[in-house]
Amino acid sequence: MTKDQLLTRLLTRRGALLTGAAAVGAAGAAGVLAAVTGEPVRRALPAAGPKARRALQPSAYRLQPLTGYGPPRTAPGRPLVRREPFLRVSGRGRFMVLTFDDGPDPRYTPDILDTLAEYDVRAMFFVCGEMAADHQDLLARMADEGHVVGNHTWSHPLLTRLSRARIRSEMERTCDVIEHAYGERPLWFRAPYGAWNRAAFQLGAELGMEPLAWTVDTLDWTTPGTRTIVGRVENGAAPGVVVLSHDAGGDRTQSVRALRDYLPRLLDSGYHITVPRRQFT
Ligand SMILES: [Zn+2]
């Protein structure tokens, strides 16, 4: 391949990612503009966090990408009770967050951790307590390698059908096993199936966790094919985007392979893969 051909290929690849970013829509407009113009995004992105009224309060904090290494070591205290989950992260630069749900699963999680280690990037794992209890060594590895572990309930139920007491138990037991295996209580919570309710927001806040959803759903659990998963990530790529994938819950071979493909491409395109940080502003 000549130099020109190589350059064309790189530009085409980058162009494809930027086109995908533009397609994310209005909610991502501020982040996309920042990537194109290089201007910093200082405000919390719309629809993700607190209402504007709340954002002005000194106690309100917003999400920012973590540019350092390792998970935050100090708990910032009890968060506000949200009315909707965060859908993306704000901050300067081309940051994206990769999240893996429902694990850990010894058949797939180690492969994902290997790929993340190969490219020296940190991700988030929203674990289920019953999986974490059986595979505590994988949570210890996540801690060692600087990944962030979030709470995805004990048994992955539809929270909207549970009593408040059951929801509390699902969340609390999972916090306990995470603390035991990972070394810290989780700062993030994600409702199974993205089905949130008031009790989930209230109890999550009570347990010191912020609700984090996602911007781009790879739908990898439908096993649509590795290429389709890669395409969904690349088409959805934009600053502040949170990507949802799974490292358990079925055959996740495609998810494992897709990561090996899209991660180096995202990095080549100038994206920084990071984990969010809770920060008081
Ligand atoms: Zn899930």
C-alpha cells in the first residue's frame, strides 16, 4: 500500500466515525460540536443529569471523564435523588466510556480485560451480585487494573415489578459483594433492562450510587454478528458517548471479538476511552 492509499484509508475511517457522531442527534450536539471545533464543553449535557435549576446548586455535581488512572478512591457522599439516569458524560475532548453488563463471566470477561489491558484503557463493568459472588477473582482483577465496577442488582430482575424492600435487597447485597471482592462500594448503579423507577433512584442515592444508563446500545445480546456490533459502536461514536455491551448472559463471543476490532479503531480516530468521575462543582 502506498502512503497515499494509507492516508486515504485513515481519512475514510475517521470520516466514517465523524458521520456516525453527527447521527447521534440533538442530545449529543454540544459534544459533537466540541470535537469539531475543539472548544471545551463546560456544562452538563442535556437530558443526562440534573435539571438546570439543580445544576446551579453548589452541591450538584456532574460527570466528567476520568483522565487519571484507577477508580476514584474517595466516595463523594450521598448523591441527589435523580429523576432520570445519566445517558452520557460531559467534559473536554473526545472521551468515550465503554460499559459491560451482567457479568462477570469467566468465559468472556477475562478476554475483555485482556483486550482493555493490551490498549491500556479503563472501562466500567456493571456486575450482577450473583455472578460477582461466584467470580470474585475477576472483580479483584478489575480493581487491580483500574476498572470501575458498578451495581447491576443481584439477579437482574425487572425492578418496576418489585417491592421497595426487594429492590433494596437486590441493590444492597450487590454493594456488599462488590465491596468484599473489589475493595470499594460501588458509586454507580444501572437498572436491568434500563427500567428505572422512583424507588430505584431513591435507594440508589441512599446507597451512595449515581444512575448511569447509556448513549449507544450495541444490542450485542441479540448476537447480530461481530461486524454489526462494531458498526453500531463506530456509527455511534461521539464525545461523551457511553457504550453498552455485555460480558455475560449468553454466548458473548461476538462482543469479545467486536471489542478487539473497534477499540483500536476508536483509539486511532482520536478517542480517549475512559471512566466517568463523580465530581462536585
Ligand atoms: Zn443487564
